[in-house]
Amino acid sequence: MAKSSGGSRKLLWAMMVLLILSSSAAAVALYMVFTQQGSEAQATLNAPETPEQQAPIFLPIEPFTVNLADDDYGPRLLYTGLTLKLGDEGSQEILKQHMPQVRSRLLTLFSGKQAGELTSPGGKQRLEEQVIAALEAPMSENQPDVAINEVLFTEFIVQ
């Protein structure tokens, strides 16, 4: 009987060791699962909010032809169409309301240019800056600021 009692004790000890090991493994697994979920939630909370992307606001201006300043080749013409990329809808409304003034300012600006200025390297870039400056100037009293981000030349022919 002593042998069977010793075998039972060994079996009992083995079962207790297995029970402790499996309980420990389950506790470690639960700890890892909950810590991972907590760190993901914390990362979500700490992540900076990305601003909602807004659709760009474009205002196309009908193409027009301008007599350029005379140069060595005589009278020259510029046929151009452009689109303004705006910063906000308020700027779009202001420019739409003042479209006759917008076109007049553009015609005045372009008519003072020579063909060589417009076709030279960087000429369109300088022209873009001048267009922005001309159109951001107030067109009426107490007018809010106009935000023009970019001038896109959609058509540009110098003859």
C-alpha cells in the first residue's frame, strides 16, 4: 500500500504543479492582452487629431486676350486663362461679387508686361506673385482679407 500511496502523492504533486503553471500562463496571457489594449487606447488618446481634409476651392476666370506692351518685335498679344486656388469660401464669394474689378485688375497688370518678361524663366512665377498681390488688395471698404493660395495658368499663349 505504501507504493500506491507514494504514487498518488506524486500524481497529486504533478497535478498541483500543472495547475499552478497553467494558472500562471493564463494570468500572463490576460495581462498581455489587457496591457496591449490599454496601450492602443492610450496611443489613440495621445495621437494628435488630424484635421479633416477640405476640398480645395477653385475659382476659374474666363480666358481673355490682352495687348502686351510693344517690344522689339512690335505689338504682341497674350491669351490667358487662369484659375485661382483660394483659402476659404469667403474669398471665393468676395472675388465672384467683384469679378468685373478682378478682370480689370488682371487686364491692367498683363497689358503692362512685355512678351519677354512672360516667357523668360521665372516669368510666370513673378506674374503669379503679382496677380496675388493685385487681387488681395481690397476692392471695397471694410472688405475682409482675400486668401489666394495659388494662381494656376490653364491657358497661356503669347503671340
